[in-house]
Amino acid sequence: MYNNGRVLQETVDEIAARLGASATLEDRSFQLLAYAAQSGDIDEVRQESILRRRATEEVRAYFEGYGIATAPGPVRIPEDAELGVLARVCVPLRHHGVTYGYLWLLDDGTLGGDALASVSDLVARVAAVLAQETRRRQDLGRNLRELFSSDADERSWALARLNVPGPVTAIAVRSSLDRVAALWTLPRGVLADPGLLVQGESLVALLAPAGQAWELARRVQGMYGTAAGVGDARADPAQAWRSWREAVQALNVAGKVPALAPVAAWSDLGVYRTLARLSPAELRELAEETAGLADDRELARTVEGYLDRAGHVQAAAAALGVHRQTLYYRLGKAERLTGRDLADGEDRLLVHLSLKAARLLWGVPTSQE
């Protein structure tokens, strides 16, 4: 956030001091940006917001029910003992008619109209800073989109404008319709685009210094509560588009393979690195090699568990929680349904890959579940 983070904190401190009230600054998604404590009450909601950096969904719904997103001025919200909410005033931070965040003030009954008017200049300053940061991030996002483009000229132009030092790592995060994360609060040097379209799906795209990538991926994934993929690092930023392609493929795997969720790194995908490169039609053709197992999830899980353990019957039976004779029975049934001999190396490899392909397509249960 460059020096704007300091400006926001200093402004919130001044507001709290002028009013003698505890103040909390959050963005539109209720992510904490700054807070200033005064010697007064502190409720459970504010405490949770500070500790978790984000309000709960229940509290968000409660506050939004008072129309704060479109309110032109301060909104008074009464106490709710069940939610742990003390009475407060919400000041929507609007700039040119757009709400960019909220200023929360705990109200002990002294925050009248004159008191709130006395900090209107500071409120306007905060709203302007949030609007400025939003525009700056949008500009960076457009450049990032070009840096990840398949067009070499677009990549060159974007790289010249961004002047990104290497090594870098790309991160793809599945966005969520009910959440808008404050990506501009991420560390300096991180580029973010909250809506990069990939095959019709809107993804959050990030480019980060390689040493920060894993921690950053987990942080942003937590903001959205979905899944994330991390590409391999590239020493030359001109090759960042390759890392982005890997990140998208890792994200797709994370969404289908529980053992690799919610954050999957390209370098950790194993055989899925090969399968993720296949087209949907090629994956479907491979998955159909074990079409006979499609309607029997337990049988598919058994066969995959057995193959994941290199055909070791005792280890597979223990992991699956079945008797060895039960395992033998199920393997024989699978051979009859697929027409493949699991004692034959090539047949066994084909069945194994087919089950992995089915997982990427349809989410067929695997041995890790």
C-alpha cells in the first residue's frame, strides 16, 4: 500500500482522538485496514475483527442489513447482545458516489451530528485514499493481464511499464461471488488483478517475489475461502507467463484433489502435472478407459488406493480399512468391469492414469479421501 497505509492509520488515530471513541477502518469486504483504541468499551465484534483481520459472515449480514453500502451518510446501528455488538456509528467512505469502505465508531451516546461533522474532513481524506489505491491497483491489474498474455509483444510492453525484478512467481486464486478482498493491502512489490478471465472463469491473478509466494497464496486463498495454485519461480520476469500457466493448472488440480487443496504448488503435483497439460477431450478419452468403475465410487477408491501403494496388498488394505480378502474380491471385480489385468504393468499403469484423469474431470473419489 506504499505510504498510504501510514496515512490511513494516522488519520484514523486523529479521528479517534478528536471524538474520544474507538475507531476501526475496514474496506468494502470488511477486511481490517486500521484501528485506533480509546479507553472505553470494546465489543466482541471489534475484537474479532482485529484478531482475525476480518468480520464474520453473520456480522457482515447484520451490518449490511442497515443499508450501509448505499447510505449517503452515517448510519447508527443499535446494540445486539446476542451477536456481541455494542452500539456504533458506521460512516460509509464514499468518493464520487462510490463506497470504498467503512469507518466504525463505538458510540456511548456522545457521537451527535456536530461531533461527526467535526471529522468530516478526515473522513473525506480516508475515502480519497481508498479510491486512489483502488485505481492504482486496477492499473497494475491491466498491466499484469498483458504480462500473462500469450502475445509476446503485449508481454514486452507490460514488462517495460512494470519494471518487475526477478525472481517472481505467479499465483492463481479462484474468486468468490460473495467476497471482494482488499488486494491493495498486500505487500509492496505484489501485483494483483482481481478479475483475469481464463476460459470464461474469473480468477484472481497475482505476481509476487518468489520468496513470498507460498505465504501470499495462503493469505489470499484465505481471503476468498476457495482454492489457489502456485506456479514455479522464474528468474526472468519475461517468463512470468509460464509460471501463470502452471498456477492455473495447479489451481484446477487443487479444486479436484483434496490431498492437494486448498493451495497446490505446481512443483508438488506429481503425475497431475502431466495430466493437467492434456485437453479436456484427451482427459475424457483417458478417463473412459475405466468407465466400468464410474458408477461404483467405493470400487474406484479401492483400485486407486491399491495402485497408489504400488500394488502392496497389505498396505492398501490397511489404508482402506478392509480385510485383504475383501480387497482381492474388489480388485477381481474391477478387472472384470474394465477388461484390464492389474497384474500386468502396462494395464496397471493405464488404469491408474485413467482414475487420475477421472478425478480431474469429474471428481471421482481417490484414495486420499
